[in-house]
Amino acid sequence: SKDQEKERGITILAKNTAIVLKDGRRVNIVDTPGHLDFSGEVERALQMVEGFILLVDAKEGVKPGTRYVLRKALKLRLKPIVVLNKIDKDDTNLEATEEAIQDLFLEVAEDDDQLDIFFMYGSGRDGYINETPIKEGSLEPLFNQIFSLIPPPKASQEHLQMLVAQLDQDETTGMRIAIGRIFGGSVKLNEKIAVVLQGKKVNALVKAIKIYKGIEKVPSTEAKYGDLCCITLQEPVEQKIPLEIGATLCDENVINPLEYHPPDEP
């Protein structure tokens, strides 16, 4: 969506979306960069999810970015689904690519439980992913496996806790927008909450809430734990909000706010 991303054909800033299936189930998705140059975006994105789809080109195989992202994800104990993409290409060698991925898991896994790899095969461009390398179908098998293998979000606590992973700005009002995942509780429109960063804490008013639906951001009166959302805050006149990446939005009476800590290098 950014000019530089369009020019280079890669993801630089993590992207959020959500898909609501026909039966009402909702899947929040974060697309993280795969390039080593954007490691900060990778780490913040991985903080917001329970599991991950490791997308590997069936022809080109494992890349340096694949190794980096996988190591970070497994260190956070996230559940993996491995998808061999672009199987419609000529000269793909699925057996060799699978073997390279298995070797990679052996190299970076934290324990033996993470060596139980679930492979899927498909073409993102043509819109099918299956448990076997057949070149037809839909994305339904992938969603079935997401709900089978990846656990649903659980509330970390009763009161609001949201980690700010990205920032944006309202083009009309100039207000800053906090983007991130709610780990506990909920937040409502026109509610007073606290913003905490590096030991500093100030109160702010929630002026707008938007949740993701497809590639759109849809206005909402409330967001709750597990949601990825955008919250527009009105800063109080008497003091400036320390609204930066890594800040926590929480209940105004919270004692121990959530903090972002990048995982240590192995």
C-alpha cells in the first residue's frame, strides 16, 4: 500500500486484516515482512498472534528471511502451518523444498514438539490451498486447519490491555491513532483510558474505534480481547500523551501494564 512497497514489490510495514467466514467465525491476520531489513516490524507483528503460516515458494525454497522469521515465531511458542506456495509454477521440486523446511525446523526448533510440521500446498494467486498438492480448489482447507491447529485468543486479564504495535494519523483531525491487539478486557467509544509508556501514565479519551474487515477499517462502538483494532485518542489539554510504539492502552486504574519486550536472540 505504501509507494516504496509498490515500487519494490515487498512488505515493509506489517499489514492487518480480518476475514469473517460464512458461519460467522473471524480470523485476524497480520502480514509481516519477510526481509531481514525490517526485523522490528516482524517482532511486533509476532507479538499479536497465536499462530503463523510460514509461506515458502515451492520453487525457490527457504530464504534467509524464512529462517529469521521462523526462529522468532518458534521462540514465542507460536503454532505453525507451513504452506508451499506457487505450486502452479513449472519446475517446482516439492520434495526438496519440504526436506529443506524440515532441516530448518530441526535447526531452530525450541523443543521436539515443534518438529511436528503440518504441510499444505497451493497457489495464492489462483486462490487454492490443500492438504495435498492438487492444483484446484479453494482456501477453505486452510481456514479449517487454522481453527484446528491454532488456539483462539485468551484474555490476559479482566481489564483493558492493548499493546500499541503501529501508529497512524487521522488525516482530518490530526489525532494520532494507536493500532494493535487487545490482550485483555475491552474498550468502548468515549471511554476514558490510560496510556502508559516507560513508567509514565496519562489519561485520554477514546474518540474512535475501528476494526478490520477485509482490507477496510470499519467503525465500531467497542473492541474486545483478541481484536486487532485502531483507536483514535484525544489527548488532554494539560499533558501530552506518550503515544508511541510499545505503549500500552489500559484501564485508568491499572497497576501493572503490559509492556513490549523483543524476544532475546538465541
